Amino acid sequence: MKAMILAAGRGERMRPLTDHTPKPLLHAAGKPIIEHTITQLVAAGFKDIVINHAHLGQQIENYLGDGQHLGANIRYSPEGETGLETAGGIINALPLLGDQPFLVVNGDIATDFPYAELQNLSVDLAHLILVNNPEHHPAGDFALDNNGYVMDIGAAKWTFSGIGLYRAALFNTTPPGASKLAPILRAAMLERRISGQHFSGFWMDIGTPQRLQALDTKLHSR
């Protein structure tokens, strides 16, 4: 199964750190955030990896190269300077991802989620990993019903982790260009085509300099 790392975000909340460095190359515990993710994916059997990029994206290619030194086979999906949003970025990369289900991971998260569990998972249009709501996002995003379907409405909502399995068919009616993922997911949820699971382990959205420092401290304490 192939994997895609979303690395095209501008990182506005990380400025000024991201004025000259793309957010995935910011360091925690001596290594870029994206390198930690690649190492985890390779260890879980995801060696064919596609990375999209926009703002200062050539720096990502220059640093990671073809990924062989990390045990990966990396290909790139450049989007220009402004990027295509999440769904647009995935659609742009579909020729590199193929027709089989593929894993997509946000490039600005840290987690100990066991990615290997997703290798042989059956998926309809998508399967999302939901996590406990962090302090900065207390309302959550989506709920899970008793049958494992992800719903937009529910008594208890969890936060979408930025980890999901997708089929290309999810994007069949979305034209190329910039587009957000959430509306596409919500439409498929109404048809009960999106499954999911709750993960209660370690997960962080590394969206601010303060959370980057917290991750650095956590990793150094291991």
C-alpha cells in the first residue's frame, strides 16, 4: 500500500519559522518533523511514499531526495507556491497513488499510531482515524456510530487526526484544482461510505511554535 504525506501547507501559525523553512522541515529532537513520519511509515511497511509540497517545497525535495537513505521510495507532487488544499492536493497526486486504497498522513502531526494496522484494512471510500479532542479543538470534528461509520452529527465528537485511508473513487466528482477535503467527506458520510476508529494514544497537531517545542521536549525525554 502506498502512502502520501501532506506537506504543502504554508504554516501561517508557525511564522516566522516558516518564512524561510517549510513546516515539515522544522526540527524536533534533532530531525525534521517529516523525517520522523517517514521513519514510522517505513517501519510499518509503507515504503512507497508520495509527498506533495508548495511553499518552499524544493527544500523538501533537496533534503529527502529519493528517500533511499531512509528505506523509502519517495516521489513528489509539486503544487506551485500556493498549494491546492487537502483534497486538491490528493487529486493532483492520484496518478502517483494508483487505484488501490492509499494512506494519507498530515505532515504536521506527531503520533504513535500503529500504521501497520492499516495495511490490510478493508475500506469503502475512506477510513478515518479519530483522536481525543486537544485543548485547542475541544468541539471535535466527527462522531462514530455503533457500526463504525463516521458521522457529521453525534452526541460525542472526536478530532480527525489527519490520518486516513482513501480510495480514488472518493474524488470522482471533484474537478482538479484547489478543494477542501471536509465537504467531500461529509457528503460521503451521508451515504454511510466512510468508516473510522478512535485512537486514544499519543497524537499532536504541531501547529504552533509552542507545540513544536512541546514535541521536542517529549521526544528528548524518551
